[in-house]
Amino acid sequence: MVRGKNDKVDAQRIAYYAFLHRHELKPVNLPSDCLLKIKNLFAFRDRLIKTQRGRPAASLKQTIKDLKATGPRRLLIS
């Protein structure tokens, strides 16, 4: 283990480790935009349900504010 840390040294160590183990890397398939939109909608739904179950009104206001900032049309229409 090496002591004494800073961001530059950490980045170099991570890059060196990744280089040494590059043969073990596997490509990652990122979820589609549609799937991400659905996940966001479910997350908002869960927050609204929790808010209805006795959470403070401020929490509901924040959830609605977040939903408006994200824009429901942007969530539903590509």
C-alpha cells in the first residue's frame, strides 16, 4: 500500500493499473435513451408515492420542481 495521496498521483496509478489489466477489460453496453427515460419516470413515481405516504409537503414541492426541470416532454419524447 502506498501512502500520501493526491489527485494527480491517484490518476496516474489508476491509469497504470488499467493499462496493466487492459486485456481483462470488457465493453459495457449502456442502456438506451428510452430505457433511461423509463427509469427516470419510475424514480419520479416512487418519489411521489413516498411523498403521499406522509412525507412533508416540501418534499412533494421539490419532486414537482425536479420533474418540471427535467421536462416531462423530454422524458417521453425523443
